Amino acid sequence: MSKKTTKKKPKLTELDKKYDEKTVAAMLAEFDEAYDAGRVEWIYPQRGRPSLNGESAESPTIGFRLTPDLRERATAIAQQEGLSISALARRALEDYVNRVAVDPSPRIDPRG
């Protein structure tokens, strides 16, 4: 004697109950018509984080390694000041770069 197996129907969600295949097909057809007529457009979400300079340009990244002790101390300072580690590192690097005079002229090798 073989055992009969019956597949259970999946439970319907509220969305499934509200929109049957016919309704969904009609909605898609209406959207396609509106899109073809130029009444609607696709809006693509912004990918990634916003640019740091406020424009749509990419913000370059720099990665570097730390000792565990420096990481712990930096984390504590960042939390105390309400910053992320990245914001703290950016601030520290910017402060350092602003303090150090950089000569933009090309260097000439004295050895020729």
C-alpha cells in the first residue's frame, strides 16, 4: 500500500489576496502604456554613500592598518565626540595636512 502525498498550498499573504493575476497584469499594462507615452519614468536610487564634497562626484577612499591599541583609543574618542571612525580619521588627516606645508613645485633630483 503506497502512501499518498499531497502538496500543501502556500499560504496567501494579504498582498496575494488583494492582487490576483488579472489585476497585476492590468496594472503592468497600464504602467507600460504610461512609460511608453512618457508620463512616468524610472527613477534609479542613488547607489552607495553620498559624496563628501556635496556634488555627484566620487569620494576617493584610503585604507590603512592600525594597532589594536590605536583602534581602541580612536573608537573611544570618536564615540565621545559623536563621530564615526571614518569621520575622526578624515578630521585628523585634514588637520595634519593643513598644518604641514607642502611645496607643490616638482622636485629635481640633484644626481641628474
